[in-house]
Amino acid sequence: MADHILEMRSITKTFPGVKALEDVNLAVERGEIHAICGENGAGKSTLMKVLSGVYPTGSYEGEIVYNGEVVRFGGIRDSEHVGIVIIHQELALVPYLSIAENIFLGSERRGRFGLIDWNAANAAAGELLRSVGLDENPVTPVGQLGVGKQQLVEIAKALSKDVKLLILDEPTAALNDTDSEHLLGLLRRLRDRGITCIMISHKLNEITAVSDNVTVIRDGRTVETLSLASGEVTQERIIRGMVGRDLESYYPERESHPGEEVLRIEDWTVWHPTQDRKVVDGASLTVRAGEVVGIAGLMGAGRTELAMSVFGRAYGRNISGRLFVHGKEIRPHNVSDAIDAGIAYATEDRKHYGLNLIEDIRRNVSAAALGKLSTRGFVNGNEEIKVAEGYRQSMNVKAPSVTSVVGKLSGGNQQKVVLSKWLFTDPEVLILDEPTRGIDVGAKYEIYTIINRLVAAGKAVLVISSELPELLGICDRIYTLSAGRITGEVPVAQATQENLMQLMTKEKELAA
Amino acid sequence: MTRTVPPSSEPEAQTATAPKDVAPAAALNAGTSDVRALLTSNLRQSGIYVAFVVIVALFAILTGGTSLSPGNVTNMVLQYSYILILAIGMVIVIIAGHIDLSVGSVVALTGATSAVLVIRQGMPWYVGVLAAIAVGLLIGAWQGFWVAYVGIPAFIVTLAGMLLFRGLTLQVLDNISLSPFPSQYGRIAGGFLNGLLGGNGYDAFTLLIGAIAVAGYAFSNFRTRLARVKYQQPVESFPLFVAKIVAVGAVVMAFAWQLAHARGLPIVLIILAVLILAYGVITKRTVFGRQVYAIGGNLSAATLSGVKVRAVNFWIFVNMGFLAAIAGVVFSSRSNGAQPNAGNMFELDAIAAAFIGGAAVTGGVGTVIGAMVGGLIMAVMTNGMQILGVDQSLQSVVKGLVLLLAVAFDVYNKRRAGSSR
């Protein structure tokens, strides 16, 4: 008989008109790392909100048994009181406050006269930082830390609340490999200290690496709980649970017939907008028609900076180098010029840079090419709906109509809207920055299919991705970028994760 | 306000290679929230009209019908026209995510410029008007430059402008009031078109203009409907369509009837109507208007979509300067002179009108028509309370509460719409 720290029994949560969760069961053993996976919109986050009291008792059906007792939470404070702490995907830290201030925010230790004893607080914070393996001064403002370290501060904050059950929502989504590795190591250490972890994740390799059990949720129902202890459960097995069938392959097949050169970048150098350093240093690359070219690089290698500076100088200063589209040199001074020249750039951060979340699908699809829909400055609203409707169908955007607000779509569908927007500009070359970040396996496959359709139609596609298997799966050629320099160009047939990683970490060559 | 039939089509047939039916929960979710969004957005939009009707009815009852008498309706138009003109520009500024605190001072400075030329220098009335507009455009370009090209927040730039242009007004006027304007200038805000067709105790011309306006409204609605049908877009049922036009027609004709029984068609109403129509079209149907909404909705996304954000922001402020100059001319004409403290607090009335009319503090949301109704709500309330002899201090309290409640209602609605996921 397993010792369950938590059991959620037949949880049903209904929003007006929709069942987000239906008869979901979750049993978590004391001292394990329990992964929850499922596609976006499957109900993972809703389940965690039920558990942490964001949705109070009474707003759902079913019961939560914690430490053998049925518990009723009226809000987050109640759940934190018994040691359940949730760390959300978007970190809830105040950038201008110090690490210590953030850790004790909301539970400040008051001394005499109700004043905060900062010496004691800083000392306690230092202690907590050591326990999560973060070597930083507690008085450092959180804004100066990278995302990985901020994540650790969040965990330190959870520890300060005497956490028994730690819930992490997509903890490694924004982290690079080193930071992810570090974080997962920390989770193992916390487990050894007796802290139970629930981890929501899309990254199946991480799930199989650290968790003891995994519960798969699909369409608001529990599908199964698999034990990973034996090591027999494969990623393919989990995916089958998530999508309800086997994916023949992660990546759709494509025949490659590269044509003539579409985009050529020569000796491209970009300076950081405020600091005195080069972010991209003498990069040169080419993309041909009907070809998918990848850019691999670690965080901070200058991938996004390269793409954005090419895209009408949307990033950086003192940009030098030459750009050619179809062999003709172009000198775009702003984004509008770049679009006219046939370049499209779909950002890695669709919520902040890609979409107007308060507007509907229609307005977002037309946003980058309103000129095509207008005569003498007047927009043809009906033509706009027709165009958007066309993309909604061809891209398989799951929304009832093109007047659905984009902010309410799932990540995969939002990404399809972003792609629609750029396809409508009728680009020659499409730069996709992390096109599948934060979207589920099924939608990823659809995005890959769309990319294949584009190159089949003779477009050139440049893909930036942190996931090497993805690049290996969809590209024809891969460039590696390290510290702003192109360190290698590898045809996909010869590329492996190992040799790419070697090039991505290659030090700057001394002779220039 | 649009009524559409419920969206019928479900997600279309999936492509053969795509994994089938991967996220029906997400689709279902989106579907419901969309119906909800439709309802709430209709509620948000129609809520303001309902509130307006209720307030008009309330004051009509409280004042025993006086507030709707021909003379008073005319007065209201004359008295609030300049606030409404300012609110048109202000709502555009607010949609783009900015604010303009300087418009009251700009009204004063443009009015003063005109007064100096016309009253002191004895120039013809149109010179005064053109000079005022030129000053307004210059001021707009000045503020637009700082906001758009230097990147100073509009709050700061226009706060500085508020002080700056008030000071310049005092300079231009040498600290004294100038009056009176020649009678032609006074006709801008105080003149009427009447007697052109004669009538029996009422002005037939006003009724004719009213009828033309209704016909124009019906015609343009019908054309839109035909275009939508051609593009196979959902349209409201025909009886509903007719009912909508009849209702609008009835309100317009009743309004024209009351005007016709007073002094006829105010010239300033024509100016206002032209501006509302023009800016209604600009915000809703032009590329420029779309870019304003795009900037307010997500600045970074707009920039990366090729919107020339600086230029758009610049022209938004130039336009605000232009409209403030028009308001300045109308106000100086109405007050028959220029005073150093003219236009004091106008900016707050214009801002309040935009927010009561549904504009969002965070930008990206708002309509010209909404701002007009918002302004009229304030106008009807103030006017009604004046008729009732409510103390000035109490009037201020009521107006403050209405602004707060209107925005609170808006926020509440948004939160409900946002919590569906």
C-alpha cells in the first residue's frame, strides 16, 4: 500500500458551457517526483489551480485528500498553509526588489515594532539560496538575474514557506539546457529531502529523466498513470497516451529539392543596443528556395538578434553587412521595408511580440499586410474576413470564427495565427524563431506540416530552435551560432546532436 | 453595435497528415468563450446606450420634461459641442495608449490667437479661424515630436504642454480678456440655419436635413449589408435590420423636431456631425485607424508587423492639436471672446467622455461613437442637474461617481470575460 501524500478524487470542474476537467484522478506518493503531461488545453493547469485553491472548494466537484485528510481550500493561502506551493510558468517575482525581499514577499518576518529585520531576512535568504545551489548575494535585485536563476529564487521562496508539496508548471520552458539540467538536479535533491514535487512539462526527455511516475491527461480526463521507475516506459509510449494514438514520427516526411538562392546574408555584424559589445559578429549564411535551414545556438548566442536585425533593423545598432534577396541587394531601414522586400519574421515570443491579444483572428492575420486589403487607405473589411477565414481553414486554427479573440486561443492555435499573418504578406523567405515553443505535440506536428507545405511551394524557411531534435527532424542544413559567430554549417545527413553541440559551444577562433 | 447570427461552422475538415482531433477541449473552450465574448462585447457596447437612454429618461421625468424641451436640447448642443470635439481626438489618443492633458490649454491658446487677430487687429473672421488651426497643428506637431520621436511618455509631454500653453495664452492676451468678436465669428457657435424653407412655427429646413441624414444612414447600412451578403457574411435578420434603422431614424427625427421648434439647425451641430462621421470612418475603416488600434493593443507586435509607430503617434497628436483648435474656435465664438482661463479642465471632461464611452486605460479599445455617447451622458447629467438647481459641488460629486462606476463596470466585464479559461 503506497503512502499517498495527495489524492485528488474524481475532480470535475465546469466553466460555463464547457467541462474543463471530468472525473480526474491523481494520486501522488510521498517523496516522489510526479510528472503531469498532456497537450495544451488538456486541463493540467486547471487541475493545479483546483489543487492550490485558486478555484476554491465548492467551485468544482470531487475531493482532495492531503495527508490522509479531506481538505477544503478557500484560496491559495489555505493551501500554502499546509505546505502546497505552486510555481507558475510566468514567474511571479518583482524585478526591482532584491532576492531576499522577493523570497519573503507576503510573509515578511517582522521584528520589533512590526519592522522588518533586514539583517535576519538576508541571512535567512542566504541560507535558502545555498540550499537551492544559487551563489548570489541576497541583496541583488532579481531583475539582474537570468531566467534560470530566477526560477531558483522561486524555489527558494517556496522552501521559505516550509513546502511539503511543490508544484512546478513548465519549469524548464524558458531555460537553456544547462539551467534545465541544474534545475532537474535540484528537484532530485529536494526529493531526497522528502519534498514531493509535481511537475507539469512538455519535455518528455526531462520527464523520463527525473520523474518516478507520470500521469497523462487528455481532454480533461485522466488517461493513465505510468510508472517510470523500471525505465521501460518510452517517450513514444507517453505520446501515445497524450494524443490517443501513435505518432508515426515526430516529424512529417518531406522530399527536399532546394532551388536557387533566396536569401543571402554577408558579414552581418550587430552591436548590442545599449552595451558596448557585438551580439552578432560577421555572420554569413544562405537559404535556398524549397529549403529549410536551421540555426542552432545556445541562449545568448545571438540567434534572435541576428534574425531581428535582418528583419528591418528591429534590433541592435551599428548594423553592418549586406543582405540579398534573390541575388538583389536590399537595404531595409525598418520592418515595413523588410516586409516589402519579402522577409517575414515570426517571433519566439508570440504573446509579447507577435499578436495583439485583445483583437480577433481577423485583425491579427491582416496586421502585417493591411495594404493588400485596402484601396486609398480604406480597408475592405469583408475581403479581410474572407482572407482570414481562408487561413483559419487552411491552417486548421481551432476557433469557431475569425472574430474569436486571439488571447483566448491555445498556444498552438495562436502560433497558427502568427504564421497566417506572415504568410499573408506573401514572403520569399520566412524566418521562424522557436516556432513550436510552448505548444503541444499534436500542434507541433501540424506546424511542421505547414512548414513542409511552404517549402514545397518554393519558399525559403529559416528556423531558429533550441531543440536540436527538432532542427534535425525538419531542416536540410543547419548553421551553428556561438557567441554571435557562425561556427559551422552542417548538412542534416551529417548532423548529430553531439557534433552540433560541439560547434555551438566552440570558442571564438583567435585568428579573424 | 453589430448583431451577428451565432457562428455556425465548426472547425473544418482536418488535413490528412495532421493528427486528428488533437485538442477538442481547446476548440470547445474557444467556442464557448467566443460566444461569451460576443455577448459581453455586445453588453459592453450596448450598456452605454442603455445607460444613456436611462439617464435621458430619468432627467426628463425629474425636470418634468424641461430637459427635453426644444430650447434646452438646442442649448445642450451649443454648450457641449466643444467637449465632444475634443473627445473625438482624445479617444484616438487613448486608443493608442496615450493621454493628452494639454487640450484645455490648447483651446485657450488657439482661441486667444484668433481673438488677437480678429478683435485686436481687426482681421476678417476666417483669418482668425485659420490662424487658430495653424497654431493647433503646430502644437500637435510639437507634442507629437516629443512623444513619438524622443520617446517621452505623453503624460509628461502634455502635462508640460498644459503649463506651457496656458502660459503662452496669458502672454498672448497680456493677462486680460478680449471681447467681443464681430457677429460673423459669433455665428460659428451661436448661429443657426433656419428659415431657409419657412414653416409654421417650426423650421422645415432642419427637418429636411434630419430626413436626409436618416436616408443616408439607411442607405449606407443597406450597402454594408449587401456587401456582407456578397461576401457570405452573417447579417442580422431583415426585420431586425429594418427595426434598427427605424429606431435610429425615429430618434434623429425627434431630435430634429425639437431643434426645428426652437431656433433651427445650429451650425456647430453640422460641424460636429461632419467630424463624427469623418472620424468614425477614419478609426474603423482606414489603415491609419487600424494602426492606431494595433499600437494600443500591442506596441511591440505592431512594430514587428511593419507599422511605422513613430509616424502614427506623431499624426495622432497633430490630429489632436487640430481638433483642439476647432474646439478653441467654437469655444471662443460661443463665449464671444478670449479669456486667460478659457478651457480650464476641458481635458478632464474629454478624457472622462472617452472612458465612460468604453475606452480602455491600457489602450487598444474604444470608439468615437462611444466617446460621443460618453460625452452626452455627462452633458445630459450636468444640464439636468443645472435645471434642477442642484448645487455645483454636488454636481461634481455625481459626475465623479458616474465616471468611476462606468469604468468599474467596464473592468468588471473584462474580468468576467477573461476568467472563462
